Amino acid sequence: MNAGGGVVSRFGSCPYLAMLIMSGNAAASGFSLLERDAAGLGRAYAGQAAVVSPAAVAFNPAAIPETTALSGNLAQLWNQVNPEDAGTQATVPSLYGTHRNIGLGVYGAFGLATDYPEDWEGRYQALYSGINAARVQLTSSWSVTDSLRLGAGVFLQYFEAELTNAVPTPFGDGRFKVEGDDTGFGWSLGALWSPSEQLDLGLSFASKVDHRLSGTATSPLGKQDASVPLTTPEVIRAGLRWRARPALSLLAGASWTRWSRLQSLDIQLGNGLMLSEQHRWRDTWRLDLGGEYERGPWTFRLGTAWDQAPIRDDSYRTPRLPDSDRTWLAAGLSYATGPWIFSTSYAHLWFANSQGEHPPVNYSARSNILALGLERTW
């Protein structure tokens, strides 16, 4: 990004939420985070909208369990972005609780971090870029018939960001930085239909959230107030779970994200100037397929997914987020003993090689994700 920099993180203004997500490259398209459930990662989140679990607070409010349950998850992401080895690591925790058709969850919703060296060729476009967003969500579900459940939720979303880039001066390169944060509200709806004991169908919708990030812009000329309007996208998820055998379940799903809401990043400076970067993102699809096999106290999982990138063409690919289509391959297992369930999962993501025009470089990326989860029911 040029001197029109962007936004990024200040943990100080909301320290509790900031603890919930440490910057990292988004594992889902754009800068979305899906790492909200350790067990779900083991099947690449295939059919997640049709899965009954405490993590349904974050995926489909109609699928929260009717039992009392508490679930904690921790995902570690290792991201590699080239050129210049700009990827970072991230730790993404989540926590859910359910009781009598009421669910409460705290989880990461969006995240991004790329960090380039001070002397790289694209330093006037980007040096450091970081986005963090966490949600606190309250949901409820109710039975309409024996086979149909509906759910609804509301959530508070805290969003913070910081973007930096170099700027040329007569005395060498200086630095431009914009940082800010904001809190907004959104809502979700969901349905879970079980036409037979073998089949579950889930559908959910999560609303947009309108933010106006308020903070400061710092340049070699000094510091001034800055604000950035930003809307995070709506998401529609559909999922299917088919119990093909008593011990075998097959899952599939599709998700649509309205990334076309991000057409430009406009920074309003306190001196009246407006800095803008064009993105022209498009809406995206995610398709996933997976399975679970139960044997005694063990559950084994496999899954794969394809995630479409929101970038239309090379002219809109920036080093802040050099996104491209990605393919997931995941595996995991759970062990149940009494009221406890321990889960662990691993996923590898391949990103399609891509090119940018500002600067004209080739990009490549890959990610590894390891997640641990612990669930207790009563």
C-alpha cells in the first residue's frame, strides 16, 4: 500500500478480546478465520452447519446441543508467504458453553498478518499488515417439530487493525502507519432439519458488521487522527451429514461469503485528506467433503475443501494479502472417556501460485494448522 496505508492492531483498547486471537494469516479466504473447533478441523470443517456440537454457536445456532456442555479449543497456525518469507505464526483459541438450548461462545472471526523486511522491493506498498477480530456470541435454539430446529444469535465483534509501509523522503525512507479499532454488532440465524435418523441438513446465515475504525495515522510529518469505514461480510453456510453406516458418517457443505463488500479501503485523515486503495473483491464459495468413523471410544476424521479467493485478477493482488485459491487436506481423531472428549486435528493448505502487479512479483504460500480441543458434558 502507498501512503494510503490501512488499518491495524492496538491490543490496549480491549485487552480481553485481544487475548483471543493473535495475528496470523487467514486460513479461510480473504481474511476470515475458520479455526473455531478442533474436531471440525479434522474433516476440513466439512458439513459444519449440520454438526451438533458446542461450536455450533459459531457456525449454526440451530445445532447447539440440548445438553449442558463446555468446550475449549486451541489452534496453532504456521504460515509461509513468499517472497521475503512474510508469513507469521498465530494462536487462535475459542471457548463455548451450552445449557438448555442456550449457547455462549467467544472465538476469532477474522485475522491477518504479513511482515516484510524494511528493504524489500514492495516496501512502498506494504511492510507490516495486521488484522484481529474476535466475537462474543449468544445463541438460542428451539424445536419447531420433532425433526426441525431453528436458532438465532447475536454477537459483539471487536475489530482492530494496523498497516504500515515505507514512504520516500529526501533523507531516505520514512514510515507511514495507520492503526485503529472499533466494536460492532451482528446477528445469525440457523435451521437444522433431520428428515430421518440417518440424515441431518443444516443452513445458517451470519450478518454483516459495520465498523468505523478510529485511531491515528503516523508519518514523517507527524501524527493525526484517522478513521476507516469497514464492513465485514455476510456468510451463508449449508451442510449435510449422512450416517451411511452405524459407525460411518459422510459430510459435505458449501459456504458463500459476500466479500464484494470490500471494494476499496478509504482512510479519512484528520487534515481532511482521503487516502484510498482499490481492491474490487468478489463474492466467494467454499466447498468441502469429509467423513467420520467411530470405533469404540475413538472417532477418526478425514476431510478436504476448496476455498475460492476474493481477488478478481492480478492487478488487485497486493502484498498485504496476496490471496489465492487454496485446497485443504485434514485429518483428526477424538477420544471419549466418561463425560470428557479430547480432540486433535491437523490440516495442510496448498495455495495456488499467483502474481501481483504492484509490485510485479510472484507469490506462493502454504499453511499448517494443528488444533487441540477438550469438551465436557453433563
